[in-house]
Amino acid sequence: MQSPGLWGFLKLARRLLQPCYEKSGHLKVPDMSISFDKALGIHEKALGFRAQRAEVLANNIANADTPNYKARDLEFSKVLEAQSQKNANGTIALNMTNSRHIEAEGLGNGDESLMYRTPMQPSIDQNTVDAQLEQSNYAENAVGFQASFTLLNSKFKGLVSALRGE
């Protein structure tokens, strides 16, 4: 026979755990997985956009002497705002309906966030790249990239210390 103290404890435990049981009678374990989207926020996407912008700016610098080349740029604030709205409204993914479809990768010509730069001075060969402006933007983007990377690094360190219980 069980002692009254133990019996009372078991009744209390059953009453407290009752919401955790499904209709089948099995114990429901709460989902305790880490959501990296929630933990890292928009910083992961910001780092990716800064990397894309560095690629576009480097392409502009490389084509500074190419006739008829039109300088392009990503407007970081607009891209980040659009991504925030996508996250708030839910992401939309494209499905491949045919196995012969080519998977889209990188920055295509139809990318709405990739804009043409308005030249400061007209050029005889119709090239719109201003090498000094491109180098300045590249340096500014590199500083922003480093800041985003440092922030993500600190977020990961915080997650690791939380997992270790520190």
C-alpha cells in the first residue's frame, strides 16, 4: 500500500501533466529545437545580401574599361526591407514542374533589386562605371559585411553558451 504523501504527490503530478497528454494517452513532449531563423533574425540574410553586393561592385570595378558597360548596384536598404516583408508575410517558393527546368541561381538580369547606376559624368564610350565611386562603395560594403559577420559570430557564441548552460 502506498503512503498518503506519495499518493497525493502522484495525483498532483497527474493533474499538472494532464494538458501534456494527447487523446491517445501518450505524453506529448514539447518541441525544444532551436530555430535559427528566430535566433539569428535578419542578420543571416543581411550577410548574404552584403556578399551579393560585393560581387556586383567587384564586377563593376572589373569592367571599368569595358565600352558600353552599365554599372549596377544593389540598394541594400530596399533589399533588406523586401526580405523583412517576405518573412512577415511568409516566403514564396517556386516549384519545378518539369525535371528539365533549370534551377535559378545567383543574380539574373530580371532581379528587381539590382539597379543601374546613374552616371555622374558622361563617358565617350558609354561606360557608366566611376572607379572611385565603386571602390568607395566596395569599401563601405566591406565594413558592413564585417559588422554583420561579427554580429552573427556573437549570436552563435551566445547560442553555444546557452546550449552548454553557461
